[in-house]
Amino acid sequence: MKNKTSVRAAPARPGEEANENNNELPEVIRVLDSIGDGIVVTDSRGYIIFANSAAKDYISAEPQLAPSLLLRNVFNVQPPARPLPTPRVFSHNKQTRQYRNIIIKTSKRVITAEASLAPLFDDSKKIRGSVFHFRDVSSRIAEERVALEREKMEALGILAQGISSEITNWLGAISNHASAILDSLIPKTRAHDEAQHILSIANQAGIIAKRLQSIARASNLRNVMQISAVSVNEIVDDAINLVEASLRHHNISISVRHSYNKLHASADPALLLDCLVNLLLNAADALDDSGGSITVDVSLTTASSKRYVLIRVRDNGRGIPR
């Protein structure tokens, strides 16, 4: 949008014969109607006298049928921005008002818009009204927000991947040394039990590191999902192995029932694994401090003449109270 805009209007008097300018008016209207942005013209009091086709999409009544439509009421600018002024404001300052990313509420919808309000002059330099020009940028703003969230997720994935790699390297060293110490100690001694405890903690930390890797893969939105034929039974077993040691300390047992020995499905193995781990952790959160049990059922089902793998994760918690 230009910083300065002025529109001249030829004065019209009742009974005046059509002149060359009047004959060109229908052509001007056709040009304004072809513009994708909204154009609204008001009289000197701020009442709408013309709206092009793009602007009419936001107005519930035709300006010709409702001459009492005040521009600032039809296009209600929401706080913190101020309402649209009447043309009288241009008697003190003839500069075009520019609006960026303002929220406008109309009778039909609420939009985010870039807009300008310019004075309308006649040949004698007298202000005859104003021209309101607006562009709906709601879709663009939404796309920018999605892109920003995507960048945040990707940054989180990179951070998670880096942390996971560091933790995995250190845990590998700790586990190796703890295993070596454990092999050189006499069983059922305090030192042996402490070494066993260190190894157990390292294994639990390894589960967290794998969770971080899963988060990193799920957050890497630049990569297209790698759909392939995966062994559902193996993915389910991997998910259980990731959380079983941790849940065992909370007296939570996990059992799995496979209706078929070999089931394959089209899926992204990393995303499927992450989904199952989340389901198992959610089921564990539903149990109280005394523990409980989680059951995973894997079976086949048919819907719309197509066969699907059905995975059910159930717990014996109290559930959500009604």
C-alpha cells in the first residue's frame, strides 16, 4: 500500500446533465469491482455510499438499500487499535491513515487486515468523504503462525536429539563400568547390590534417552513420514520394553496379547512407537499409587471392507469420574 492516497470526485448537483465524467463512472465502478481488495467510499459524514464487490462480501446489507451504514460501525476495528475516524479528521491532517494487522469485526466475520483510510477531495480541494481500502490477511497470518510453530518444533527436535546423544554416550560408559564392577563382586553383598542399583538406574535413564530420540524424530517436520510395512508385534514389544522397567518400580505390570504371531501394517515405525509409548504412559498415569496392570491387545478388524490392525491399551484404574 502507498503511504499517500488522494481521490478526487467531481461535484454533482441535482438536475445536472450527464457530462463526460459522469459517462465514465460505470467504467470506474467496473474497475473497482475487479480489484481483489475491499474498497469502500463514504460521504463527508462517514456513511457508506459505495462498496466494491470484495467489500460487499463483508457487509450484510447493500449500501444502496441502507444509507445509514456508518463505516466505523460496519468495519468495527477491535482494541487495542482505535475505531476508524470520520472524514472530519482530515480537515486537520490530510495524511492517509495506515493500519497494519488490525482486527476488524463485521456482521459476517472477524478478520485480520491491512488497511488505509484516505481523504476524498473534489476539484476545489474540499473534503467530500473518505476511501477505505483493506486487504484480508487472515490466511497469511495463520500460515505464518503455523510456520513459526513448526520452526519451534524443529528446534525442539534438534535440542532433544543433541541431549539424547550426549546422555546415551555417558550412560553407555556408566553401564559398562557398572557391569564390570558387578562381575568382580560377590553376590548378595552391599557393594554388589549398590553396583546393581547403579546399573538399574542407568537402564532407566536409557529409557528416557530413547524417549528423547522419539521426540526428536517426531519433531523433525522437514522429513516426510517414512511409511513402510512394519511388524506391529515388534513395535508393540519395543514400546513395552521402553517403559516396563520404569513402571515396574511403581508396581505396574504390563501384559500383551497377540491374536496373530505376525501382523504387518503400513505405518511410520518411529511415529507408531512414539504413539504406543504415550498410550502406555497415559495408562500408567491413570493408576493410583498402589499400582495396577496394563493390558495391550493386538488384533485384526474390518471396516469398510478393509482390514486394519487394532491395538487396544487398557488399564484397571478407576477412570474419569462422571
